[in-house]
Amino acid sequence: MFVPPSGSDRAAWLKGPQFTCSAVPPKSEHPWRLILLGPPGVGKGTQSELLAGHLHACHLSTGDVFRAAKHLDQCQATPAMAAALEAMRHGKLVSDDLVLAMVAERSGCLQCQGGFILDGFPRTVKQAEDFEALLTGLRVTLDAVISYELSLEGTVLRSAGRLTCPRCHAVYHRASKPPKQQGFCDVCGAELKQREDDRPEAVRTRLREYSNLTEPLVAYYHQRGLLVPISADGTPDEIFQRTVALLQSRRNTARPTPRGAVAAKPSYT
């Protein structure tokens, strides 16, 4: 059985729109609606959990949806999800249009009264443009796009310490987030593994691909005054405190960056 890392069932997101979440976030007068960007291994999952608890917003990860669909018998076979699973069964990539359709099917989660923290989507400017149109139709406004930045070697070292539960997909780190019992998952007790794509050479390849793919996306959100670059150097708590402080400062000033400015972007080459 799939158990979300955060401990919340997020049923409407993971299982499909016909399901109801076991716990609804409290209504907020000004809910946060955020997108998280950052290279593989930078710690977006950990920060998502911390921010979700602090902001009372739902952590919406597209990767979690696809992982859950493989393990949950009750997952709703919506048209987009059925097509996505069929593509994955044949070893094909899930297309931009299918990912957007899957997100659109879960539009109720984007309108959640507690806000949302979107992780894993969008990945391209085309996805960002289509997502912006979707939010406009829902009368939902994006507050900020957090871009976590870390050097190449820093990201490689961080990824090398990451451990994943093969059963429930909870994520740990040997140094910064160790399990209570060494080598075993706190949630379900399964033996933890290091993913093949967390090995140093695989990480370097993924980082180069990420840089090529997302550089235009970072510029896209910077030009719209939404980008909040944050250093991902330090402990998870230090990064979290840095994030909260910058978000609060942004809400206090509410002065978007003028369009046309050039975004700074770390290089992973």
C-alpha cells in the first residue's frame, strides 16, 4: 500500500477527484499557492513537507500521483490517468498534455482553501503557459515560484546520501534526515535503498538535463515577478527558515519584479 511521505492521505490528489481527503486544511484568509523548482536531489520533497506543515497548505507532487497509481487499487481511472499509466507500462514518457490533463482533473486541489505547494510541475515553459491558463480559468492566483539553488558538487553529495523506501516511497538522508532505525523505513519498516539515479554520475547527467530544460522556465517566472531564488546550502531547517523569511518578506512588500529583467541561474555544466 502506498503511504504518502507526509502522513496525510491527500486522497483527492493521489486517488482522483471522486475521493475526499480525510482532513481538510483550515481555511486561510490568504492561502499560499506556490510552485517549487530545483535540481534533482536539492531537497524539494523535504522542504515541501516542512512548508506544508507551516503554511497548512497541501503538498501536490505529480510524481506522487504516478507512484500512487501503481500501488492503490482504488485509484480512480480517469481518462488522463489511464492514458498516463498505459504510456508508462510501455516504457514511454508521459506527455506534457497528459500531465496537464491529470492536474486539471484535480482542479479542486488547486482551489483548496488551505492553498497548495506544487512540486514536479511545470517542467517546461509550455507547461507553465498552459498551467497559467488553467489557473486563470479557476480564478486562482499563483503567489510565488521558489527556486532552490545549489552547486553541482553540493547537489551530488546531497543525492549520494539519499535513501528511499521501495514500498511506501518515503525519503530519508544519511546525514540530515536519518531513519530512527538505521537502514529501515520509519513508516512501513521496509529496508531502505539508494536509487540508481542518485549515484554521482547519474546525478551529474540529470543536472545537465535539468539545467537545459528549466533555464527558460526560471526566466519565464522571473519575468512575471514570481521567482524567489533561495540558496539550498545548509541543513533542512536552515533552508526552511530562509524560505519562510523570504516568503513573508515578499508578502509584506508585494512588489513584483518588473517584466523583462534577466534571471540569474546557476550552471550545472
